[in-house]
Amino acid sequence: MDDLLSYTLLTSGKHPFEPTSTDIGRLVRASVAAWYPAFEEKEIQLDVDLPTEETFYWEADPKWMTRVLDNLFQNILRHAAEGKYANIVVDVEQELIIVADRGPGMDNSPYEHGAGIGLSTLNYMLKKMKLKADFTSNENGTRVAIGRALPKVNPEVNTMITEM
Ligand SMILES: Nc1ncnc2c1ncn2[C@@H]1O[C@H](COP(=O)(O)OP(=O)(O)OP(=O)(O)O)[C@@H](O)[C@H]1O
Ligand SMILES: [Mg+2]
């Protein structure tokens, strides 16, 4: 699945990967503004904590990042609307984006499951941007934290250093 997605994304030329220094506070704000009416329509209370004075930057593709958020917000509307609550946070100190809901949890979603392409694409895109999403989900809701992926320690590099 991952291979197919990356292949499609990279070869279609529709969504070429164009990383650039991206103001995350600003990007999340714009995304929340775009989704606000959809949340309101479903009577989902939006508890938003976005910094106004500070922000942080990730070397990311803003279009891909927006798609990642689109996926998460759409999932709340589709799978967690009954929780009537969404919490969206940009944590400048820890450099995290947090999206949480009070829905039934990922294992308990009674709604029709789609192809599950949303989250595969999300994980693929984040990986490419050297970011990652940590999911915590139980019957009280789902929480996703997006942050920098820690670089993998390369054992060969360690060996080289000790040998030098
Ligand atoms: N916030 C959420 N609350 C509860 N369940 C969720 C949530 N997000 C995802 N899920 C569960 O995880 C599954 C996979 O999500 P994913 O976004 O990959 O697929 P989808 O939304 O069903 O379809 P699509 O490919 O159109 O996005 C969903 O079908 C749903 O069961
Ligand atoms: Mg989805």
C-alpha cells in the first residue's frame, strides 16, 4: 500500500513534494478557519489553542501539511462527530500539532470504514517530511500528536566514529 501511494503521488505530478520553511502556527490557523463551518454545521465544539505571537517552522510542503490536517479533520467529522468536541493545539514549546476528539475511538468507530487511504497517505506524507503522527485512541476519544521524527541512529556511523 505504501509503495502504491508513494508511486501514485510521485508520478502523477499532481502533488509534487516541494519542501520549504513553513510557518506551522499560520498554516494550522488557516486550515482551522477553512474547516470551521463544517465543524459548526455538525455542532462540534471547537476548542482551539493557537499561538498568536509565536510560532515555529518545519521544513515541510505546506500543501502536503494542509492535506494531512484535512485528513484528520475529515476523520473527526466522519468518525467522531458524536463526541461533539474537537481540540486543536499548536504547542510552540514542544513543536507539536495536537488534534483530539471525544469520539468513540478508532477501534470502536461504528461508521462505515472507508478504504483507509486517508491515514496511509497521512503517514506517508509525514514520513517524507521527516515528521510523524502518534495516535492515542480509546473509547473516550482519539488524540493525534504530530511532531518531528527522531532521526534513526545509524549503527554504521557509530562504528565509524569509534574507529576514527
Ligand atoms: N478520529 C477518529 N475517531 C474514530 N475513528 C477514527 C478516527 N480517525 C480514523 N478512525 C478510524 O480509522 C479508520 C481509518 O481511517 P482513514 O482516514 O485511513 O480511512 P477512512 O476515513 O475510513 O477513509 P478515507 O480513505 O476516505 O480517509 C477509519 O475508517 C475509522 O474507523
Ligand atoms: Mg479518513
